[in-house]
Amino acid sequence: MAQVDTTTNAGQLLAAASGGRRRPGDRIFSNTATAAAVTILALLAGVAIFLVAEGLPAVTAAASELPGGKSLLDYVAPLAFGTVLAATFAALIAVPLAVAVALFITHIAPPRIALTLGYLVDLLAAIPSIVYGLWGIFVLGPAAVPVMRWLEEHLGFIPIFEGPASVTGRTMFVAGLVLAVMILPIVSAVAREVFSQTPRKLQEGAQALGATRWEMIRMTVLPFGRSSVISGAMLGLGRALGETMAVTIILSVSGAVSFNLISQANPSTIAANIALNFPESSGIAINLLIATGLVLFAITLVTNMGARAIIARQNRG
Amino acid sequence: MSRFRWLAVLAFASVLALGVAACGSSSDETSSGGSSSSDLSGEIAGAGSTAQQAAQEAWIAEFENANSGVTLSYDPVGSGGGRDQFIAAGVAYAGSDAALSSEEGELEKATKRCGPGELIEIPNYVSPIAIVYNLPEVEGLQLSPETLAKIFSQEITTWNDKAIAADNPGVDLPDTRITPVNRSDESGTTENFTEYLSEVVPDVWSYEVSGDWPVKGGEAASGTSGVVEAVTAGEGAIGYADASQAGELEVAKVKVGKEFAEPTAEAAAKVLEESPLDKELSQGKYVLAYELDRETESQGTYPIVLTSYAIACTRYSSASEAETVKAYLEYVISPEGQKLAAEQAGSAPLSAALTKKVTPAVEAIEAG
């Protein structure tokens, strides 16, 4: 808050110095910014209109006309389930990890190591998702097979590890782990940014009162960054919901609706399903796929609105 | 942030530079190779089956090499999309893993598109589908169609099952769990494999014929390469894939009549040669839709094959279009063209007898 105040003050000072008149530079800047904002809105509206217009034939069609003879709802429900399951699992792993990494970089590591590590984490975001997918099936999947077997044997009483464990490693568990690695840099970049802005006064005050480093972090850094971490997590969740290539390559999909993370029978995700079936689809089948895209759009929208609501409540309280 | 922006600018600039370089080199080629070896010219577009993609790309490259005035393109949109575009006269020819049928009026519409000429539909791409498996220490696995169907419908779940043992006398089978691997994307390979199972062992295989794998709960992988990768990774896995892509994996022999047959190019071509025409679908002088004799007991055949068709017209309004399509399809069905596809895409070359049957259709193409 303190920062916002200083900038406003500076702005007012500047305006006063120039005699209250707007300079051409100001006008150009404000018009460009407005145009950019309008373009974003127009793009979003364009995508929404496309999804609705192209998806509508599948929404209005009778179940018997659709490929597979299932109604749109029956078709999309397992996909939506798989999408949310994969993204949630990924976020549950990635967010705590990202917060820990951000804390290490901003408050624990010596500056030189912190800089290198921060750069390396950012680099994770530069790897194309298809490479993550290949890494998933060639390296992480086979490596996870014994782990999943162990989970089945020792934690099999928990439904998510019920098994039977896949022998190829192309499971929701592995897909979720890969997604977690993919969203890690986004979440940790946001967290890092805000943790490093924690007012020094607060931190020093806490330490002056005898707080240990962990107590100082818990009492000042984490509360200060909470709303930003939530919005970072939602950004990551949004990416995981829409991630296509990596999931398409890794996941062994068979339409099953199950929380079982380690078996070969997994629900597909909306984006992966579109990628898998679009090449050989025509006519109403394409409309059906686009209608599922509309559902994904809606899920992402609801997720983001939820995040906004949480942040707004945090800031008020 | 600014570092990222610079990187983006750099990347964009290099892409631009590459694009310019590519354009430059291609225009150079055209100017230097100005005198073409034939008088064919123009642009011809085709679309359809993804199974044919590798073969079509090889044919087009060779054909354009020999006829520098011609530009050909093949868009692998999928069989259904290819048929749609052909009917709408969006493309000159199409590739399709299934013959045109009257069920949705496609055969009639395609015939109408070609009027007053005739519709051409000829098999131009035949590929055996191999059953690949991963069981160290078990070589030359033999499977009867019943056992195969039971494995893929998940009725048989371990490798030392009695049914598998009965097909492989004297072989020591492990008690490993069977992981059947299928395609997760819609494909002609799946469609042909399920068609084989439902025709040969209908009492064991109760699922419908479909390009989408009909059984739930199996391991699924995207694309032929995905299936091969999954089978390679998982001990006890078994899957189906284009024979050319099987790589180092063990390939199972499938029972045909009294013998167990391997998926060789000759055996695949032979089954098509011995198959009768589908009378219902072969409506037209040059429409050769084969009803694959999957239940064949003839020695030296392998009945799990994918047959893909080339669809075209005998008459095109422009002379250059007619000549180019004719020359291209002649090349495709020629022994050289089929040999190239066998090398590049692992297909089974059409037999001499079959080539003889389809040649009149291509020779009938004319302008008008």
C-alpha cells in the first residue's frame, strides 16, 4: 500500500510541475494503453463467440446424432473430471513447492546462489510442453513405475493409490507430476516477487522482538504475500487446466472416471481429448470437440473468478 | 521482464530471417530448374487419411522432382475430412481408410461431383498391422484369433493363461499381468483391427467396429509411436501397430487357417488380391471397394491389414488438372511408386495382379 501512495504522490507532483496540462506524450501513452486493453477484450470476446457459434450445433443436437451416441453432458463430464483432477493434483504439489522455493530464494539463500537458482527456475518455463511430454514418457514414467508399485502395496487402502499399478508409467500420477513441474515457475515467480517486497520494517521489527527466522517469515512474509500467492496459484491452475501436449503424450486415457492415480485406466482431459480426436474428426464431431472447449473455457473462467473473490475478501479483511 | 522481451524479439527476427532465406532458396530453384522435364504444370491439392501421410509425402516429393512445373499438396485432415473435401470439390483427389459408402450418401454425392465423368476409387496403400508384445524370454509368440480377442477385451489377464499356453505348446510362459495397449486417438489402424476381430471371432469380440477403441480400462497411447513406446516400456504389454513401426519389438504370429502367419508385406498384399469386391460399395465402373477376406484360411496370407483408397474423378474441367492427377496416380500405383511407399512408409506394395486391375481406372482420366 505504501508504495502505491508514493507513486500517486509523484504523479501529482509531476502534473503540478507541468502546470496541470496533459502533454502529448501522456495522451499517446494513455490512448495506446486503452487500445491494448480493448484489444484484449475483443480477442476474448472473439474466442468466446467462436466457441459458442461452433459448439452450438453439438449442444442442440440429439444424443443419437453425436458420435458415440452419448449426450453432450455424458461426453464432457468424464473429460471435465479428468481435467480438474489433473490440474488440482498438479497444483497441490506445485504450490507448496513453489512457495518453498520462493522463500529460499528471497530469504534464505546467499544472494549469489539465489540469483542463479531464480534464473534456473525461470528457465523451466522456457521448455516447450511437448518436451515435457517426451520427458514424461521416456524418463519420469518408467522411473515412477517402482514408486507406484510401492504405493499400491503399502498405501493401496487409500482410493487414489488403489492400483493395479501401471507397468508403463503413463498414469495420472505421472501426468500430474509433469504438470506440477510445468506450473512451478509461474507460481514461484509470482511468490518470489511479492516475498521480496515484504517491508523491511516489518521483518526487522519481528526479529527485534526476538522472532526466529521461521517465525519472522510466518508472521510477516507469508501474510504479506498471501493474496499474491493465491493469484499465482490460480495462474498455474489455469495453465494446468489447459495444458494439452504433455498430457496428450503421457496419459493413458480410457474414459474411466476414477480417483485412482496410478492405474492404466485414466479419465482424459478436455484439451488432450481435442488434440487426440481432432485429426480424424469431421462434421458434427468437430462441433462436439469445440463444445467441450467451451466447457473448458467456462471452467477456467470460474476458477479465475473464484480466485478474484478470495483475493478481494483477503484484502478487505 | 525486459530480458524476455529481447529474447522474444531475437527469436522473432531469426524466424523471419529463416523464412526469408527459405523463400530465397526456393525461388532460386525454380529459376534454375526452369526447363522442366515434362509439360505438366499447375497446383493440385489432395486431402485425407493420416495413415497415407508418409507415403503421400514421399510420392509428392519424387513426383515434383520429376515434374518441376507441378506443385502438389496432401493435407492429412483424416479420412472423413478428405471425403468431405472431395465431395465439395475442394480437392482434386482424396485418400480414405474406408471406401465411400451409401450410408450417409457419400458414394452418391461423390459420383455426382464427378459427373458427367466417372468416380474413381482404388486401393493405393496397403499396410499390415502387427501385434507387438513385450515379454522378455518369450520369442515367436503365437496367437489364435480367439485368444487375441480375449486378450484385447481383457478377458485373459495373465500371460500364463491356458488359452495362450494352448497356442504356444512347449513355451514357458510367465505369470506376468497382461497390459493391452490401444490407440487413444481415433485411427484407421484401430478401425481395421476391430473389424478383423469382429469378423473373425464375433462370438468372443462383442464390440462395435470403430476408429475409437471401444474397450474401457486398457492402456492407451497416442499415435503408432505412442503405442510402440508404451509396449516397449511396459513388461507384459501387448499392442497393435503398423508393422513398419514395430522396431525392435517382438511381433506375434497370428493363426490363419492351420498355420501361424507373420505380418509381411507379401502376406498383406496377398490377402487383398484374394479378396472379392464389395458389390454394394463398388457402384461404378472404376469404383473398386474390396471386401477384405479377413476370415481367409489361405496359406501365406495375413488378414490384419489396413487398406486405404485413392479417390478421384475420370474427368476434370481443366486439361492441366486432368493430366497432372492422371500422371500422379499412375506414378502412385506403379511398381516404383509402391516400392517407394514400402521403403518410406513401410506399406505392402500392390501385387502385379492388383495393379493390373486398378490401372484402367487411372488411365480413364481425361479433360472435359
